[in-house]
Amino acid sequence: MRRVHGELRMRFDLSSLGVMALAVASALTTAWWLNHADARGEAHAATPAPIHAPAHAPALGAPAQVLKAADGHYWTDALIDGKAVRVMVDTGASVVVLTPADAVRLGLRLEAVDFSATVITASGPVRAAPVALGAVAVAGARVERVEALVVERGLPHSLLGMSYLGRLSSFSATPVGLTLRP
């Protein structure tokens, strides 16, 4: 903070502001999702068998490296509930987001009634089904009990969002890649 012409001014760098915005967005989305899942009071058909790890359990394993692709995005194969899924790392996504095809490959059996949430995307609102994933791992960086959404349509690929990334001790970007630290 500094005083300029009698006014008190605060300065944030863009990186700090971005991290703060992502943390707030992630917390609000998770709170909304949990509130709506609890409000339904029903067993969710897409949720795997009971998961005993607490939602705030720390990530496990070893650091992972994700290289930047020629298109400028960070792509990786995540191991989701034991199956490989190609995902784009997206710090702007509040949760892990799966395409319907990837959800089917993971054995999630969804019905129309499961798509009880609406998410706003760049191309407009889309219905989504909240699900709980047993574990998501990128190389050695593993997080258990990860909240996710399966979108009904419109997503060309699955996204590795903040419900995974935010549970790591840290992640950092360089011009050539991301480092994920459990």
C-alpha cells in the first residue's frame, strides 16, 4: 500500500489476483455443488461406491510434470478411477469436467435426471451431472475423492480443473510446462 495525493492505494500483481480469483471461484463452486447435492437428498446413480477419504485429504505421491503442447495448452493423461483419460489442464475450471464419452468409459451410468446442475460455458449454459470420483492421478500426483461434473453436451475434451489442482500443495507454470506437487 502507498499513499498518492492523499489517497491510499493498494497494488496487486496479476498473478496474485488470478490465484485469488481462482481460489474464490473454486470455493464458491464447491460450496454450491455440495449444497445442491445435499439438498437433493438422494443417492446419486453416478457416484461410485462409498469413498472413505475426507474431501480435504492432502494429495499423495510424487511431483508430476505436464509439458505445454504446440497449441499452447497443457495436455496430459490422467488416471481417473484406474482408467486413462486425456484431459486439458484448465485452472479456469472450478472442478474436473468430463465429456459424456469419458464418463461412459469410466463406467458412470447417467440418466437424464442426473443432469441437475447448470454450468455457464463460453458457448452458453449447459446441463451437467455432479459426480464424485474415487481418485485422480497425473503421473505420481494423486488426489482422492474429487468432485467433478459430466456435461451433457458441447465439450470436446475433458478438463482437469481446480477440484484436483486446488488439492495439490502447489502447481507452477513455466514457458515449457507445469509442475504439480502433491
